[in-house]
Amino acid sequence: MILNNKRNFKIMNKLNAFLILIAGLLTGAIAEAQKSPEAYELYDSQGKQVNWTKAIKKLSSADIVLFGELHNDPIAHWMQLQLLNDLLALDSTNLILGAEMFETDQQLIIDEYLDDYFDDKRFEEGTNLWKNYSTDYKPILTTAKERNVSFVATNIPRRYANMVSKGGFESLETLSEEAKLLISPLPVLYDSMVPAYKKILEMDVGPVKNKENFPKAQAVKDATMAFSILKYWEEGKLFLHFNGAYHSDFHDGIVWYLLQSNSGLKIMTLSTVLQEDTSKLDEENLNRADFIIVVPADMTRTY
């Protein structure tokens, strides 16, 4: 009888241990399923998760930082503002801002706005702004105004990029000397083998006349943005530029043009990507930028 009790006791202990193990596994699984969703994850070019504070330290040491956004992604725009404020906290006197979303012929009105010649309403009514300006770019421009930071309109006027898409770089030669001041110096340096441009050329868009001009229209934007950045950048300054990710991904586009002009520049890039699984960096996004912001694919869009 005593032996049976001992045997039953051992069996019960083993059963309890098993039940505790199962309960622990279930609790862990439930906790994993119920953990708070992450709005983004930050990785370096090799796919290693990065601490934001360490990323800021590295970015602050660059000459030029290109922040590649997805235009309708709210996380990218929020991160841009965080980056701006963090860099200002480190050194507010040596920062210059610029953006693709403003064209070179808008520089005068931007300067006047920053110098308080008129209020927000007059600026917004008199300027051709992107439709998501008020939510995504106004906070940056407002910060520049409040902190007395220069802001550069870097992009080529759209009408001139359209000329290139139809008539190639040669069409720009017909512009007035005044108009040529708003674009990259002519003739525009161009290499069709730059991966970003080669990819555009290889896209299947059906039978299109002058398809070879498509990547040239992209290139003239990149060239003008690089030219605009270097026009305002000074040794010892940090130029923070906001642009669509394709303009700087894989260190092509703007980066390529910047290095053609000054190979000694320290340029760092960020890119924004969407992934179904944000717990690791997808292979296709490795080396896309120095830092990659991975946003859940089901993140809401701003438009």
C-alpha cells in the first residue's frame, strides 16, 4: 500500500510538472500573440537591428544625410521629424535642410516665408505644394522657421523634367539662361548603366516612343537635387535632405551625382520599406541604405 502511494505520488509530480510546462508554453504563446504591435523596426545595411540613439550618433557625423521616404507613409514622415529634432538637439547651428518636394523656382518664396514676410496662409495659397504638405512636410518647414535653419528647394521644376521625358537632355539646351540656373549644369552627366536608371529602362511599359528618355527624366531630377545640395552645403555643416527612397536607394541616384562632384563626401542614407514580417530584414532590402526603417505592410497610408 505504501509502495503504491509512493508510485502515485511520483506520477502526480510528473503530471504536475508536465501541466506546468504546458501552461508556461501557452502563457508564452499568448503573451507573444498579445504583445503590442511595433510601428517600425530599424536595421543597418547588413540586417542587424539598430538602436535609434546609436544611429543618430552615426548620422550626425556625416556631411550629407539623405532620408528616403515612401511619400504616403506616416511612419517615415514621423521619423523625419524625430531625426530633425534629434540632430538639432546635438547641434542647431550647423544643420541645413532640403527636400525633393520643393522645386528650385520656389526658393525665393520659401526664403521669404522663413524670414516672416508673410504668414502660413499666404505661403500655402501662393505656393504649388504637394497634397500631403500640411500633414507631412509643414511640420519640418515650421521647425526650420522656428529654429532659424536654412531650407533648400532642391528639385528641378517639373515642367523641365517633363521636357526631358519627351525630348531628352537636348531639349534643355533651348531654355533661357535664367531658366538654366534652376537646373543641373548642362550637359547633364549621365550613365545609363547606373542600376537605378537601368532598372527603369528595363521596365515593361509596352510600346512607348522614346522610352530611353524615362530614366533620363529621373536622372535630371537626381542631378539637380545633388547640384542644389552642393550649392548650399559647406564644410563642417550637415545637410539633411528628404526625398523619395528611389532617389537614394542602394546609393544610386542623388548619391551617385554627389560623388561625381565630390568623391570625398561622407554621405549616409536612410530608406523606408514595407514588409509583412518586420522581425527581420528581407534579403531584397539588404544594403538598400545605411539604415533601413521597416514598416508593417498593413500600415495605414496618408493618401
